[in-house]
Amino acid sequence: MKKSTLILDKEYKISQIDPRIYGSFIEHLGRAVYGGIYEPGHPLADENGFRTDVIEAVKKLGVPIVRYPGGNFVSGFCWEDSVGPVDQRPERLDLAWFTTETNEVGLHEFANWAKKADSDIMYAINLGTRGPENARDILEYANHPGGSKYSDMRIANGIRDPLGIKLWCLGNEMDGPWQMGSKTAYEYGRIANETAKIMKWVDPSIELVACGSSGSYMPTFGDWELTMLNECYDNIDYVSLHRYYGNPTGDTANFLASTMDMDDFIRTVVSICDAVKGKKHSKKQVHLSFDEWNVWYHSIEQDKEIKKRDRWGRALPLLEDIYNFEDALLVGSMLITLLRNSDRVKIACLAQLVNVIAPIMTRNGGGCWAQTIYYPFMHASKYGRGTALRPVISSPKYDCSEYQDVPIIDAMATVSDKGEVTVFCVNRDMSEDCVLDLDLRSFGPLVMTEHIAMHHDDVQAVNTEENPENVVPLNVPVSKVEDGKAEVCLQSLSWNVLRFSPKTI
Ligand code: AHR
């Protein structure tokens, strides 16, 4: 059995955790909206056609913000098509996914859904085929109280009070050649700056996210951030990061080390933001919005077939990755990485939420179930609130095909306002359990209240509608805390949540 140690001190504070790092994403793509959150006629649909089983599953995850309506979709989207009487809304070709958008669900319907799901909207505007004028109009429509063309249009369409959307994305992945209206970094920086200025004149209370790179592998990564931030730094608040990982070769050790890249990606973007800040002699701090992250690769081949077979189809089953146990481990490690960088990552969105590369799956007319990745997200969102603490970890390391010196134990800790300490850990070791010696003396007397562990002997194991509890977390016996020290066993390849509370005498 391997051995590692974790020392935690209540003064090793990284940052207050912004709850928005537990955000997610719903795009008009595949069955995310139609057949996902919305299915009128389903036995569990409410009076608005929203599936109540899905709403319940989302609420259990605790998702404070949902990015909407795209994604690639937004770069060709005309928001005006999605408001007003539903029977008068046009159907449109969506050139992002080569499907047909019916516009049956639009801004009003989504705002209603988000309220039911206890979430706020993070709204992405189209900076691909459209520009600043259009951004001004949708913002006026959503947030202006009344007495102007678009705010009065909202009122005429049935919503008197402003929607009050606080967080806006200035386009999506504008560095990507696959994007409608993609741009060079300079072109994007200029348009983002002008759009940001105008939007903040309409509503100074909003916050804006500028598009960073679509991934750390992009050839323009780094230069993109530097060039575009040079143009828009003063008027934006966050820069976005997107990253998906996959394991197409079945190399689990390497796959589980992917967060080494994620960590590096974050730190590089932080350095560039701060370099631009320095160059501009600015007092303002731009933070990070990791607004697309997940595992994504299982469905790629299948999607090619679907698109070939049914070009311009409606609500096709696209990007329906079926997540296995090792995906849940990586998602756990990605959450640990976000928490570790929570001094700069203030927003993050698990992409996406329902059916499309999602923790929640549905069958049209049928059930709703949790994929493997649902659980680490739920644990982090539920227990990873308050203050992030930096643990000092000593752990055996391994080398794999792309990464060297990968610690087998990846861990982060948080302390809640009530003094409850939570340690999240992944044991990446492929064959051996690991004893973790915890030193928590600075917190005073503690009791261990819970040890949640998730493990499966088969890294390929999945949950299905028929067998939804194949891969689920279990409660294992807690350890004794003596003189502020505890010893826990982390099973080989496992996700663990260790919870401690102040001892009451
Ligand atoms: O989340 C799926 C897609 O991935 C999004 O539409 C796009 O922004 C990214 O490339």
C-alpha cells in the first residue's frame, strides 16, 4: 500500500470560492433543450412543458448559473427569432450543428426554466455573424426597465420586470475556424471592446466575459489572449477558457493526468492577464471564466454518422457521450483544479448539463438518470463552498506518455462558514490503495463525519436507464481524529470526499 500525507492549516487560504464555479451550460444543440429540459407531453412535464424530473436532478447538483444559448450555436443566432408568440417564431437552419432550430424555446421560456432550476442565466451574445448593435438590443430587451423600443417589446411579450441578467459572454470561441464569423485576435479584441463599451452604457451593472482560446492546444493560444486583451482589457471583466479531454487510446494513467495541462492552461492565462495589466499600468484585475470544461470524445464518431444521415434534422441525439467511471475520476480532478485556482477562476461551466456531454441523461418519453460524472460535481457543488485552502501534499508520483511527475494523490480542501472542513481527493494509482495521513491540527478538535468514496473495478463501467446505480458513491466507515490527525485509506482509482466538523463537547 502506498503512503501520502496532507497537511492543512486554516490560515493557508487561497480565496473565498465564488459559487459560480459550479455553473453549467445549456446550448440549443442536440437534445439539450428539446427532449432534455423541455418535453411537453412527457408524463412528468409541468404546465410549461419542462421536465420536472430534470429540474429536480439539476437542483440536486446545485448549479448557480447556466450559460445559454450557446456555444457554437450562438454565433449564427438571431435572438429576435426566439421571442414573441411561439407560433409566429421562424424555424432556422443552424449552421453550427447542421440542424434545424424551431425556436419553440427562447429567452422567456429559458428564463422561466432557470428560475425553476434555481439558476441565473449567463447569456452569450452573437459576435460571429452579428455585432455591437445587436448586443445592445438584446441587453436593452432583457435588462432595461421600460420606455424604449426593446424593453417595451419584452413587456408586450409578457414580462414586465427586467430579467436582470448580470453575466454576458462576448461571443463564443471566436478564435476557432469552425465558428461562424471567426476572427483574428485583433479583430476580435476591437469588436469585443466596442461591444463591451456600448453594453455597459446600456447597463453598467453587468459583467462581461471576453473569449479566450478554445483550448490550450490552439496554435494561436497565448498570442490570442495577449493581442485581444490589449484591445479590450479596460472594458471586460473575465477572459474565458475552454477545455475538453478524452481517452481515445485507452491510456487511463495519461488521461487522469490531463489536469496537469488544465492547471498549466489556467496559470498561463493568469500570467497573460497580469502582463497586460502591467503593460497598461491598470489597477483592474481581470479574472477567469472557465466556461466550458468536461470530458468529450465518446460520441464523436457516432455524431458524424448522425449528421450524414439527417442533415437539418431536429433535436438529434448529438454529443451524447456515455460517461464511464474513469471519466468521473477526471471530472473530480478537474473540479479540484478549479478549486486550486479559485483565486482567479471565478466562473466555470461544466459543459453541458442535459443529454449533450452531460451529467444528466433523459430518454424521450422515458426516464432521467445520472451519469457517473454527476456525482463528483454534486459533491463539490454541495460541500466545496466557503474558503478554498491550500493543502501541502506529499505523494508518490508517476510518469506517463504525456506528463512527468504526476502525483498519485490529487487533492484540495475547503472550509465552510460553519468551520466544516472538506477534503476532495482522487487516487490516480492504477493498482494500489494509498494511506493518506491527514494533519488538521490547526482547526482544533474535529470529528470525521463522512467519508464518501466512489470506485468501480471496471474503469469502463457506466450508468444506464436500466442500471442507473452501477457506478455510484458509497459511504465508507469514517476514521478517528486524534490530536488533529487522521489516517484514511483511498482505494486505488477512487474519488473521495472527506468531511470533518468541529467537535462539540
Ligand atoms: O459544448 C459543445 C461545443 O464545444 C460548444 O458549442 C463550443 O463552444 C465548443 O467547441
